[in-house]
Amino acid sequence: MGVLRKISDVIDKVCSFVSITILAAMTIMYFSAIVSRYIIGSGFRGSEEFTRYGMIWLIYISAILITKNGEHLNVSVMENLLGERSRKYLIFIQRLLMIVYLGVMFAVSLQMVDIGSLQTSPNMNIPMNYVYGIFPAAFALMVVQLIFTAIRDLLAGSGGTALKAE
């Protein structure tokens, strides 16, 4: 379990660093564009597009981060109604369903990346598969984090409470 935890922690740290870097770059780019617009009279070409694509990347990288701790938005009515043992099975089934869903999304997103290789962005003129590339990567890393979390909880025998304890 120690190796799995280290891999999960590395994924978490890399995603944290990348998300902070993207947010800082978006802030600097957008602030510079606003200042430039007032001083020079025109903004930077592609600044809004960069910010838009940065936001897409930021959202999906953040989704990887919250998957590790089970912080996705969910309806926990059934979890609260069930006893500890039944809750353990329900959370396990929820994770399996999420893994299946993310697997389907991974397959679909690979097709998007292929289509994106034929397109370029209007202002920055970059291939759109660079923008769409975050989708399969994020879905795959969310599956990895879910598997690590499920194994951790099965070994802890907590059925989900180990997530909140760390």
C-alpha cells in the first residue's frame, strides 16, 4: 500500500503544481491584457482564448485533485440511511460506476483529441488536440485515484470514512 500511496501523492502534488501554475498564468495574462487595453488601446491577441483554455485545463486538473479525497459533489441520502456495513458496499458500487463512466468518457475523449488534430484555435493558432488532450489524461488519472482510494478503503475496512480522516 505504501507504493500506491506514494504514486497517488505524486499525482496529487503534480496536479496541484500544474493547477497553481495555470491559475497564475491566467491571472497574469488576463491582467496584462486589461492593462494593455487601457494603456495601448488594444489587448493581447489570444489572451481571452488562452484564459478560456486555461480554465478548461484548470477544471479538469482540479477534478483529479478532488477525486483522491472523495470531494466530488454527490447525493448522500442513501449513504446516511444505511448502516456502516451496507454503506461500505454502496460506496464501493458508487466507485465502480464512476470508474465505468470515466472509462467511457476516456474512450470518447480520445476521439475528440483525434478530431482536434484537424482543427486550430482561432487566435493563437494552436492545434486543438493540445486543448482537448486534458480530457483523456484527466479521466485516466481520476480512474487511477479512484482505484487507489478504493484499495485504501478496502484495506482500512472503513467503507469511505478513511477518506475523510486523512
